[in-house]
Amino acid sequence: MTVPRFKRILLKLSGEVLMGQGQFGIDPGTCARVAREVKAAKEAGYEICMVVGGGNIFRGLAGAAAGFERASADYMGMLATVMNALAMQNALEKLGVHTRVQSAIPMASVCEPYIRRRAERHMEKGRVVIFAAGTGLPFFTTDTTAALRAAEMNCDALFKGTSVDGVYNADPKKVADATRYDALSFDRVLADNLKVMDATAVALCRDNNIPIVVFNIREDGNLEAVLGGEGASTIVSNEPEYA
């Protein structure tokens, strides 16, 4: 299907994307490849901000399951997202893309604090803004952070880069004949508990009319292709023609 034309987007990446073929940590080659994708989209005229998860380093829910107190585990996960944001900043700036990292947990020696008006100004000047440390509060995922920042930045859409090319009726890695949806409504995603993003993030996007586009970020050139209306993806929206 043809994805509607957007101008300003928030790109949400899981921390696992930055692992490359590894089992944990940050792969510089993968960061460089993703940075090239973002640069190509910028050069095509799109305004981009980003949220990167921290699951390649530490995931709060997993830490809590292993015995850490949940709030402490979530704060540890937030710090992991700052490391990933700095890695992406480094990769982008090596390509000449002007970038700012803003953290919801103030750490002035490392990056800027999150200030909405300042972030908007950076984007107006053509910079890529990477939002780190989640919302700054425990019990919220980076999916929810992405939806919140997309609303605050007046983004036209939230692009979720994953390891699959959209939303399926079953796990395509386990079910060979799983069917990919071209389009879904927010209400269908919530009612059927489809694993697009967590329910809070989906509801935030629904209430602020921000479409979610799920696509495979691991394929070279796929971000620009999907932005241009090509390539496989699933779009989740309020619009009847996409529902």
C-alpha cells in the first residue's frame, strides 16, 4: 500500500537493532548503517527526531524479573538509552548530520536536558534530535516515550523500525504462513492486543491522531523507501481508508 506523505517524523528504534548480529551491546557498523538511512531521509526533505530503546544493554522489565526493584531497574534501562543515543549521535555526526541528544534525566556534562521548545528549535534548524532516558520516570516504556515525544514535536507520524516488515496475525519468525496487515485501526490493535507498541503508546497516538508505521529497519534503504510510499509496512491510524 502507499504510505501517506509525511514531513516530520519520529523514528523509534529498539535497542536490539543496534546490536547488529551480536547478542548484546552496540555494533558500530550497524549504527553507521542506520545513520546512513537517517541521512538519506534528511536529504530527501524529511524532519526527523528519534527515540532509541536500551534493550541491547539493560531492560528494566527483565531486570525486575531477575530480582531488581522495578523502579531502580527502569532507571538503569533509561541510562542504557543514553548510551545508545550517544552512539547514534556519533554515527550521524561522522556523516555530517547535525545532531542533538536531549535526556529526560539531566546530565549536563553529557547532553542537553529535555526542553520541548529547544528541541523544536533544533528541528527547525534542520538538526536530528535524539530523545534519551525515556520519560525520566519508571514504569513507562520507550514506546510510550516515542508516542509522547511525537505528540510534543507535532510529528506527522511515528515510524517504528523493527526486524520485521510490518504487523502480522502471528509471529512470522515462528509461523511460516503468517499474514501481514497493510493497514489497521488503533482500536483494532488495542482490542486484539496486537503487539505493535504497548497499549499506552497506541492510545497516545490514537488520541493525538499520529499514525504508526511499522517497517523493517534492517533492510538497507528501507526507511527512505517506506517514506516514499514504497516497500512493505503496516500503517496504524484513525483514518477509515486505512482501518
